[in-house]
Amino acid sequence: MANIEHGFQRAIETMVGGIIASLVIRALLDSLNIGNFAILISILIYTISIFSIIALSGKMKYWGFMYTIGWFFGLIIMMYALSSMISPAEIVLYIIITIIALIIKMSNKL
């Protein structure tokens, strides 16, 4: 069964993977030199990122309590370390969704 270490590792992998994907996409858009169209593509990708955070919340109900705690700690550390590369809206969504998931898990245990 997945435990706190697995959740922590998953948060780190998710954040690093997202940052790498973001940098690759940004470099690709810059190299194509497509002007304002690049801004529209960036907005679309950002929107998809927000929806993926919301979709993640649906999967959290299948995570164990300790896994979710590990995820939250890893998330906090990565957001602190990479705060200049993550939008404030994403940070708020990640934290709110994780706290809601933890509250639901704790209320189910009571």
C-alpha cells in the first residue's frame, strides 16, 4: 500500500514534470516566432493545467490518508522552491483541493 513516502515522491515528480513540460513548450513557442498566437496557446495550456488540477481532486478520494499527507508535504516544499515558476492561482488550487481532500478523509475516519 502506498504510504507517505510515495505521496511525497509523487508530488515532487508531478511538480518537476510540470515545470519541465512548461519550459519545453515555452521554448518551442519562442522558437516558432508566431507572435500573438503564442500568447493564445499559452493561455490554452494554462487553462488545461487548471483543469488537470481539478481532475486530480477526483482521484484523491482513492488515495490513502498517509499518501495524501506525503503529497501535501511534497507539494508545499516544491511550491516554495519553485514559487517563481508556478502561478498563484495554481498554488491556491493545489492547496485548497488537498486540504479539502484531507478534511474529507479525516471526517470519514471519525
